[in-house]
Amino acid sequence: MVRDVQESISYSTIRRLPLYMPLLKNSLDAGQQSISSAKIAETLLLDPVLVRKDLSSIGVIGQARLGFPVQELISAIEKHLGWDNVSEAFVIGAGNLGAALAGYTGFEKHGLRIVGLFDTDPDKVGKTISDKPVLDMEKLEGLVKRMHIHIAILTVPSFSAELVAQRAVEAGIRAIWNFTPTPLHLPENIIVEKVDLAASLAVLSSRLAASRLMV
Amino acid sequence: MVRDVQESISYSTIRRLPLYMPLLKNSLDAGQQSISSAKIAETLLLDPVLVRKDLSSIGVIGQARLGFPVQELISAIEKHLGWDNVSEAFVIGAGNLGAALAGYTGFEKHGLRIVGLFDTDPDKVGKTISDKPVLDMEKLEGLVKRMHIHIAILTVPSFSAELVAQRAVEAGIRAIWNFTPTPLHLPENIIVEKVDLAASLAVLSSRLAASRLMV
DNA sequence: TAGATTGTTAATCGATTAACAATC
DNA sequence: TAGATTGTTAATCGATTAACAATC
């Protein structure tokens, strides 16, 4: 049973939603029709109350003694994350990381299809990476417009990140998945989501340093 | 001027510290000896008050009318993030992403040196990736012990992530940088830092979907 | 019925922002 | 001195956790 989603779903919940999917798919394959928040929480290392809040916020109602309906959860998560209709994206910067992202097959299931890469290196332009064309950076604006691409995955060197991002936005890009360490000064209506490896490594290092002090 | 750091630095501050460094290095190269929180905030798209809190929490004292001493900030950040002494790490899983991380030269400046990769694929084992040896997964335990490696960068397929992580931990790994979507059930004293691409993409997609509704 | 499980309201916690005093 | 800038205390905000009522 699904009810109307009251208000917008919190940032933290959105971030957790993808986590639920593999477990739910497995449960469905195993023939389970419902699953308890306690079971989910244990598998995903979350608090059961948090799980119930998340699932409730996407409009799925659980049943006492039974738990939550697995198929409905899957449908609700797919709907809320837009995994049902796929958006096309360009990777800008065909270096190690850009190539790795272009080669990752899992994004299609998450509603994202990479249709090409851009680079300035003449040795790369014209070749393919994981069957996707590497295109000349000079053609970025034209192709963004012509193909109506709205998402850019930014993996260029940090010194050129901001300029490239601004070019992409002027051509029509509306959302940037920023893998560079550079903060992007862009119009407010442009969506920027940053993957901050340096921040993540900093947390790891500092916790490791702290744990060494305790030994 | 540096004073004692009162209490432990907050998680959010730790995540932001790496962001300050490129700007500070540039300022130093340009011959500036001090920099104001307003200038930093504008460049990094932060709030000036937040910048002052961050810098104050690592023990650097600013001066009214002048700002913060650039060189002291650089030293304090390097010290707090452990960028002065480099730790060695293994990449486990020599796929696209593992190879990309092994090829990234920036980690050394952030206190992390990747000394080798592990994989089960006989076509990969024995070769090198970015001058780093690809080793047989069977040798993981032995080499972790012999080389006293404490950090593992996990980029294996998700179905094997937990088992591989547990093997690594039993051999002596104390911190895992987890690039897989899998939650790892490990002893409490093991440090796990997750890079959650699916979560980041979910935020991007949902914000894009929300912005479309407003057009 | 008893008990397992959901769902809601209140309390807590951490981080950010606001307000303003202190200082050079 | 005046004003730019730091630094601290209080208020706000969002997320998580605790407590407990509701339900099957």
C-alpha cells in the first residue's frame, strides 16, 4: 500500500535510498514478499527507526508483525530516484577517472547513460573508451546543444575545471557531477553535486591518526 | 601564531580542510602573507564565519584588519591531515576504478602512497598499472603482514566486497577506503570510510528531477 | 491474547548561521 | 579615531535517537 508523499524527502534519506535496493532485489529473488525494518537495518548497518522513517517518507506503509512489502519498496525507490527513465550525460575529461566512470556499467541501472567523453588530447580524440566516442573539447558546446544533454560529469584537471564547467553551462548543461576538487562558481539554478575524494581521504586519515594515539 | 587545539576537530571541518590548501598555496606563491576569511569564503563558496571557525579549530589565530597567516595555515592543515608523513596502501580490485585510483598522482601529496594492487584475474596479475605491481589476491594476507600495510582501498565487485574486506582485516588492515556500495560488517575498531557514488548520483538526479518540475 | 512490529511525537545532538563584542 | 576584521556566544536548523502508543 502506498500513500501520498507528504513533503519533500530529506537529503539524508535520498542518499540512503540507493543502499536499500540490492537487499530488496535479493529478498524478492528469494521469494520474500515482505521484510522488517530490523532485518534491513542489520544488513545495512543502520538504525531500524531510521529505516522506518526513510521508507515511510517515500510513501510505503508497513504492516505490524509483517514488515514492509518488498515489491512496493522497489517500485517506490526507483520512482523517487528516477531510475525508471534514463538521462544521458557527457564525461568531460577522458583521463583515468573519466575512463573508469565511462566503463562502469552500473550507472544505467541508476538512470544515467554516458554517451560520450570530451578531451583536448589529440591522441585520445577520435578513439573510443568502453565503446563510447572520445570527442574534441572544441565540439562540446555544439554537441551539448544538438543532443540536448543536460548532465556533465566533470573529470578534467582542477586548473581547467571552472572554465570548462562554465562553457558547458552556457551550452545548456543543467547539472554537473563534479569529481574535481575545485569549487565551481556557476549560476544558482545550476545543480552541482560534488564527489569529494580529498574530503573522504581526510576523514580516513584523521581517524586513523586518532586511533594510533589510543594504542 | 598558533595556540593549543582545544578539543577534537569536527567531522565537517576535517572534510573541508583539504579545500583550503590549493587557495593557500596560490596565495603564498603570489607573495601574500595573510588572507582574510572573507576572501577565502568567496573563493571556496563558504560562509566567512564558517571559515573562521574552521581555522580557529586547527589552532591558527587571525589578526583583526589583516586576516590569517597563510604559511601557518598551510602548516597547521598539513599537520592535522597527516600530509607530512605518508602511509602506504594497497588497492584491492584492479578494475577500471582501481586502476584510475592507482594512476592518480595527487594522493601522495595527501599522505597516501599506493604501493600495489590485488586482483584474481590471471591476465592482470604480474603486470603493472601506473608502474605499480598487480598481485595475486591469494598473496593479500602475506603481503599485508610482511609490508605492514594498514590501509586498503576497496574497489572489488560488490558481491565479494565483504569477504575480501574481512580477509584484509584479519591480515592486519586497520582502515578501509570503501568504493563499493556494500556495507561492511567488520570489528568496531576498524575504520571504514565510504565513497558512495550511488548516493551522490541519487542527490544529483533527485535535484534535477525537482528542478524540472519547476520549469 | 500476547508479542512483534510499525509509526509518531519529543528529546538530543551536531553543524551552521546570526548577533555582536573585541581588537588592531 | 574609524572601520575592517576576528572571535565568541546564542539561536536556528536538520538529522538522528529515544520513548512509547498503535496495530496486526
